[in-house]
Amino acid sequence: MESLHALFSLGFATALTPSNLMWALVGCTLGTAIGVLPGVGPAVTVALLLPVTHSIEPTGALIMLAGVYYGAMFGGSTTSILLNTPGEAGSIVSALEGNKMARRGRAGPALSTAAIGSFIAGSIATVLLTLLAPLAASMALKLGPVENFSLMVLTFAAVSAVLGNSPSKGMTALFFGLALGLIGIEEQSGQARFTFGQLPLIDGIDIVVVAMGLFAIGETLYTATYENNSQTRLETVKGSVWMSKSDWQRSWKPWLRGTAIGFPFGTIPAGGTEMPTFLSYSVEKKLAKGQRGQEFGHGAIEGVAGPEAANNAAVTGTLVPLLTLGIPTSATAAIMLSAFQQYNIVPGPLLFDSYPELVWGLIASLYIGNVMLLVLNLPLVGLWVQLLKIPRPLLYGGIVVLATMGAYALRQSWFDLLLLYLIGLVGFAMRRFDFPVVPLIVGLIVGPMAEKQFRRAMAINEGDASVFFTQPVSLAILCVTAAIILIPPLLRRRQALLAN
């Protein structure tokens, strides 16, 4: 009841102010537009907008960035269904059945079940966030530096071992990010480290520059180089966009199942949106019987409804560990964490007590944003289709220009521009050779936080490192970490032996 009281007395009172409503609308609109554009995801957009947020008060800025985040999930389905080219990773599965429906002249119902499913899943997930986040925050208050450090080690292991096809590549990206996070003045001693005599590195590498380099420059270079030559056909929306009675009957259960699958995945490190959407699709395919089962692969509406619900529920789920523990579980959440840090706000268990209007205003804006997105996606689908006609060279060129302007606007420094393009080339090479980018950005942002917790734990326990293995909670977390690292290769080895 306290959560609901705080939501209505603080949350909606903050979110319903004219300025915050405007930022929510701006974020939802930008997010939808970005989700529609192929090859441009929410991480790119949030990274590009980080310099802009310097001139906006914290609550409005975070409401806008959150709108971009889940708005992109709504918009990504449009590209998947009409162009068979996912706008972002979470919409890959929607293309399997959605584009087949569009080719059969059922693009309207496909877009409708995606939009309505996203609205329902987002709303249910936001209710769960409202109820669970304060509980998680109160539990997190009981964790000390030892447990917090172990939890961050678990995050590092999860994003490195789970994301990508190679755990070794994930670990390499993670350690590169951790190394970048060490550059600058060390807090305890006040000594500069790894600056190589360069004064611009005294304050460390700006997270905004790294985010824009990796996602805006690196992703754009990769997409323009390797994914710009594919021939795609834009399907038209014929007839009504509304669903029939049969479509409703076939969609409502997948919406609920997708929500139940997606939300838990969003709350765990490296959960992301890809795994729950694929799992939801598999579940719906197995549950389909008779004629409906035969439709899979040829345009089954359940194959759009379930994954889209899982996609949006997972996005909302990422806010639970972000707000209560300060731990990001996706690339976009990591960049949003850096947005908090821009205002010297540290997400974690004390956030609900230190900044109640901000955090409850942000949660309330999710309810409002879901309604905005439903209105933006269904009646205005024709407008979003026009965005698919933008020439790719103009699109990619515009992103590079915006990233350059944003990086220079931070400190009016030529060094930031040099760093932007160097990091961009690193991001391009990582995508080219299949190194996951998320471990790098998580290592960069969470690494300094983990170092601080480690130093505190060692200081409290007089340099005794065994405390990480004698504290029950810490030991349990480290055992899970070891399992994440060791079990997958052991299973692969066992399968190889059985195959031989």
C-alpha cells in the first residue's frame, strides 16, 4: 500500500506536470521513430541524447530517456513486420511471423497485436515494478560492501559469459572496459593513473563519449558497411489495422504468457530481450495445435503477440536492478545509469529515500508513456512507414554528425572528438569480429563502483580477502558466478564427447 500511495501522491503528481508530460511525449515519439528505423536501436539514441540532457533537469531528462527506451520496443515491430528487417534486437523474432502475415495482406492485425500486446505487457510489468522495486530496495539495504562487490562480479560474469558466442571474447571486452574505467584520478590516494601524461585524461574517460563512439559511430559504420546492401521489400498496410474477434481470442493468452516470460529475464544480468522473445516464440509454437500449429512459419499471429509482449516486459524489468541496485542488465540500461551519474545521482537502495519524487515520477511516467505509445503506434502507422523510405546514406550520415556535435558540446575539446572516433573504430572492429559490446560498457560504468565496494570491504575486514567466501550471501553469489562460467563449457564438452 505504501508503494501505491507513493505512486499516486508523488509519482503522478510529478509525471503529470506539463513539462514532464512534454518530455514523456518527446521520448516516446523519438523512441518510436528510432525503433522504426532499421539498424538504429535505443542504445544509439540514448547515447546521442546524453549531451542534450545536460541542460534539462534530472526528472525530465530521465523520463525522456525512459520513453526512448521502451518507445523503441514499440516501433521496432513496424520494421520487422513491414520490411522484415528488425529495428532492434528484441524485434528479431517478430519478423519471423509478422512479415509472413504482411505478405498475406494481414499487416494491420500483425501491427495491432504487436502494439496492443506491448501496451498490456508494459502496463503489467510496470505494476510489478511498482510493487517489487521498493521491496528489492529494502532488501538491498541489508547488503554490505562484501555482498555488493560479489553481486557486481556476478554481473560481470553474466554479461561476459552469456552474451555473444564466445565467453573468451566476452571476457576480453569486459577487461577492456574495466581498464578504461581505471583511467583518471584514483579516489582514495588522489593519484593519477593510466593517463600517459595527457591532461584531458585526468578526469577519466567520459562515459558519454564512449557510449556515442561504441553505439553511434561503431554501429553506424558496421551497419553501413555490412548490412546496407541487402535487398528488402516494403510491405503495404492493406485494409483495416484493427484485429478481428478471432485475432483477439488467439492473442490474449500469448500476451500474458509473453509478459510472464519477459519480465523476469529483464531483471537478471544479461537477460536482455533476445532470449525471452525466442523463448516466448518457442512456447507459442509448442502450444499451438492443429491448424494453428501449421500456420507457424506462414504467418501465425501468436508468433507476433507473444514475443512482442515478452520484449516490452523485459525492458520494464531492467529498471528493477537499475533503480534498486544500480546494476544495468542491458546496454541501454547501462547508458541510462551514466545519465543518473551526470547529475551525481547514484541509483541503488537509497534512491527511493534520497530522490523519491524523481524515482516515483519516473515509474509513473511509464504508465503514461504506455498510453502515449499505443496512440502513437496504431493510428499513426502510416506516418512511421514513411520513415522507412529515408535513404540509408542520409540516415547514417545524420547519426555521425549528431554524435560529433554531441561529443564536442560536452567540453568543446578536440580530444573528445579524437576519442569519439577512436572508440568508434574499436566498436566497429568489435562488431566485425563478433566481440559483444555490452560487457565493455558495463565494465566501464560498473567497474569503478566495484572497485569502491572492494576497497571498503577490505578496509572493514583489515585486508582479509577470505571474507568474500565466509559471508553466506557473498559465498552463494560467488557460487552462482562460478556456475555461470564453468557449466556451459562443461556441457559443451560433454556433448562433444557424446557425439564422438
